[in-house]
Amino acid sequence: MGAVIEVIQGDITVLDVDVIVNAANSSLLGGGGVDGAIHRAAGPLLLEECTKIAAAKPADHACPTGEAVITGAYRLSCKKVIHTVGPVWHGGRYGEAELLASCYRKTLLLAEKSGLKTIAFPNISTGVYGYPKDKAAAIAVETVRSVLKETPKITRVLFVCFDQENLKLYRRLLG
């Protein structure tokens, strides 16, 4: 039958799903936007776990762009958090589309490998990283639809939009 793909506008930190996705920075040590909101909601133990992951990697590259790592969720209602680092937009000539697609792909593969069936994604890279919202939404929807063919254990994907502009884009793309 395949996974259900939905879109909502809301707060990703309060959702009842197996895993929420954090649009992290490569240090994994928190930041602004959804990253900061997830860290605040999860509490200090999330930062502690991320610090341990970062300590085992080269400086500021605990999670390279396009990759994903998994942690506990602590005070969040989900079971796990998958942190992925989206690309900073530099005009689209530096592999940004491939890196953004990789975020969605690696996250879904990691979720399935970890036995997580329901997942909520934020709008990766569209905040301070400056990725054009229409281009990012198209990549997100296309990549998720494609990767779901390889991840049959995932039953539900939720795109969680912070703003009306993204909500309208995703609704149009999802039909």
C-alpha cells in the first residue's frame, strides 16, 4: 500500500511520531530556527549526546552536509531525533540540490534501519540557509516519494511547515 504523505503547519516538537527530523548545523550543538526549538524542547541531555558525537569527529563536522545522525529524543514525545545538515544556498551551482536530496534520503534510510515507522520533516535549508522554498519543497517531495519505494517499513511521512508559504507549496506538490 505504501506510506501516507501529509503536510501540516505547526510545531514539529510536539508531534506524536516515532522520529522528528532536526535541520541541524554540522556541529550538532544547536542553533536557531527548528534546531534551537528542538534542542530547547528536548532539554540538556540532547546537547550532551550531540556533544559526545561531535567530540568523536573532526572539528565542526560532527554531521557533514547531506548526512544524518540519530539521537535520543529526551523530553520530546517522539522516540528519536534524526539530525541532518542541509546545504547553504549559493545559487544552485555547488551541488545544493544533490545535498538537499541526500538529507531526505539518508534520513529515511536511517529511520527504517532504526525501526522507526512515522517521521516528521521540517523545511530543511529554507530558513537562514537561504534555499529557495519552491525548489526545496520540490526536492523534498520528489526525494521522499522516490525513497519510500526502498523503505517499505515507513508508514507515514509528515512535512511540517512553519509558514503559510511552505504549506501552500507542499499542498500543491502533494496534490
